[in-house]
Amino acid sequence: MKQTTRFIMAMLIALAAAPLAAQEGVSGDFAEESPWDFSLTTDFVYYPKTDFVAGQTHFAPTTGAFDSIEARITAFIDYTVKIPFSDHPLVKGNTLVFEYALELTPISIMPKFKLSFTPIAFLVFSAGVNTGTGWPFPAISVQGMAKLVDTSASSGWDAYENLTPFKQFYIDTYVSGTFQFDVGALWPGDWHHIVMLATYKTGYIALTGMHDREVWKWQGGGNKTNGWQYEANFVLGYQMPIVLSMVGLNIELAGHYSSTDYTNAAYKGNFMTVNIAPLARFKFNEHHMLTTLAYFANRRSFAEGHTSSHQETELTYAGSEWYFRRIVLSYTYSF
């Protein structure tokens, strides 16, 4: 963990210093444009209740109108350096983007840093680090950062022991690659924008102070362990020159590379979660944008019956349980 911490600190210093160095190389027409972009995003997430059902792969119906909600505000600062390789359409828009963000929720705070390079119009490579800390919200029995100590407890609040804020930290270091394409680039026209995006992200996620295979909770979500993990995201959308600026389909895949990140082999630690969501994006003007998504997802189903997720790491995997997971509203104000 000390080596991981040193790596993160070095990365933060490099990210902080890089825009200043890069700015020295900007001249000509590029220097006349402001390289800075500022935006503020507010996310609200609503979860209906779906009881666990034991057995092999199946669909679990919604059993209650309310299970939980989430809310977060994230401030973004982007610094863009234009580095065209030539006047060719594929490389004249090349950029290097330094993104700084601060995420705040009722139970956590997390600075984020990302460096993105576009070497050609349809490819983006990124590297970044997110590091945060959390605290409990006893009034609604939600824990920002906690350690699993008793899987036999009657509730998730009792099963997890709260950790000390600003003494232990959530850390996510990653690299990613994105392929992006717009049919409108080949077939010009306001109504010809069929967009496709595919991203693969790999990284190491950990909670400092936790040993390998110890189970912990972050931002209210439990059954997590330190380890190398992946995320894949696919978007197919249609963009329009009206207030309803985009409709489409979003697919997210995620999981651990190794099942040995968990002590119980029967738990299937490398299970891949799948989230599928139709999306709609409303762009009211150059400042205001609202994105809505409705997620259907899978989760582990077990041979044994259970009533709470904190019991799951000691159960036996039997298949996938598909269910309606959540509704997301994401509002962005661009300055």
C-alpha cells in the first residue's frame, strides 16, 4: 500500500504541473481561445425495492416503491491543450485534456484527476486517479466507508464497522481507451448524427488499511474488496438539433479480474455485472443539460435464501438475478 500511495502522489504532482508546462507551447490562433472549461453536475438516483430470490438465473420483480436514494454534486475544471499533428481531418483536432473534479455526497468527498489524449479523431486514451474518504449518516443508516465484521448481523448497519474519515481512503487508479464515431462525419447533416462509443477501463481499486480479501463498503455500497477491476461501457445514440438532443442505449459491464479477491470461492468473486439503460438527453441551451437513464441490471443469485446483501459473501453462487435497478437524473450546468 505504501508503494501505491507513492505512485498516486507522484501522479497528482505530475497532473498538477502538466497544464502549466503545456501552456508554454500554445501559440498562434490556439492561444486566443480559452483552454478552460467549468461545469457543475448534480446527480439524483432512485432505487425501487426488489427482494432477493434464490435459485438459478431468473428475473426478480419489483416488490416495493422505495429502497434508497443517492445524491451527489461534482464540480469539473478542464484545461485543454490543442496539439494538431497536421491539417488532416483525422488529426487536426488532437487534444490533451487535464480534468480536475471534486465530488461531494452526504457521506463522502472525493477529488478526481484525469489526463486524456486524443491522437486521432476516433480514439481517446486516459489515465486517472480518484481518492476519497467517507463518513456515516446515522439518521438514515447509511455508511460512507466501513469494514464488514459480522455477516450474521440483522442489518447492514450492524454488519459493517464505520471507519475513521480522513484516516483511511478509497483509491481508484486506472487507464482507459475509448473508440468514438459519428456517422455525421461521413454523411454531413443536422439529422445524420448516429453516434457510437466504446470504452474499456482497467484499474486497481482499494481501501487503505484493508488487507487483501477483507470486505468493505464505500458510498453505501458493500461487498467490495481490494483488487484489479475492469469496466466496459457502450453507447449507441442518435443526436438531434432539438431540445431532446439525444436518445440511445447505454450498456455497462464491470467486475473483478480474479475470483481470489474474495475468500469464499463459491461466491464467484469475478462475477460480471451488466447494466442496460435507455437514455434521453435534453439540451435546453449552451448552459443547461439534463440526462435521464432507467437501468435494468443483473446481480448474483444464490442457492441459499437471504434478506440482506451483507450476507452474500458467504453464500453459494447459483446464477444471475435480473431486475429493474434504478432511475438516474443528471443535470449539468456549463459556465
